[in-house]
Amino acid sequence: MLLQSKFISKQLNNTFRKEGLTLATAESCTAGSIAAVITSVPGSSSYFKGGIVAYADEVKINLLGVNPETLETKGAVSEETVISMAKGAMKSMNSDCAIATSGIAGPTGGSAEKPVGTIWIAAIKKDEIATMKIEGDEGREKNVMNATLKALKLLQKLVQNEENEA
């Protein structure tokens, strides 16, 4: 999965540089792994603005502008929260695009409603938003690696205006 992520990151590097787009990340369960893969490619500094690892709800609220009511009613692991996180990253870093993740990587922390392995991803390009939900527990490390890969694929399809599933 790591090789796939790096391959997609190289393609994104070319697309972002060619299109003159900029990118920010807001990561919870992936804890910066998306930003790490993106910045592993030479030239990423020309488009990658930065990332926020927002594990705590207070960081989601104070740095990314997530509405506390959203966290209370929908939870940190929800489509609404990752969209807010991505929008907040774009605003705070003045970027054209963003990726956000929030989920339960495990091995604990799940519930009947949101079991371990439940992860939400949002990718935004200007006013276009794409989201996806991952379900299924493959262990913490694989859950994080899978979310990283799926997030990069979702962003790639959005910036390349493709309509295939990630």
C-alpha cells in the first residue's frame, strides 16, 4: 500500500504543479501519514502548504473551525466533521484543495454504531467536495495505511475530474 500511495503522490505532484493548485491536510486517525507521503516526493514544497494533526476535538474546533455542535450530534467520525475539517484546513492555510480524515484506527475505541476501522475521508477542490467512508478492521497499521491510500485516490480523482470510485 505504501508503494501505491507514493505512486499516487507522484502523480498528484505533477497535477498540482501543472495546474498551479495548492494543498493542505487535516488528519486525525491518519496522524500525518498523508502529509508524510505527499512530502516524500521532491517538488511537493511548491504546492503543499502544510497539515494539522487534529486528534483532540479541541484542535478540530480551535484550529479547523469545526462546529462543536457537529461533534456533539454527529461525532468526530462523521462525514460532516471531515468536510468541516477540510474546509478549515483550506481556510487556515489559504489553499485550493484539502484532504481530511477522521476515524477509529483501533485496536480500541469503537462502538456498535462506529466499530474499529470506521474512517471518513473528505477531499475538496475549491468548491467541489468528495467524501467516502471506509469500514472494516484490518489492524491499526493497515487501517491507517488503507485510509492514507484511499484519501490520496479520492483527491486524485477529484483534481483530475474523474468520476470513478476511489
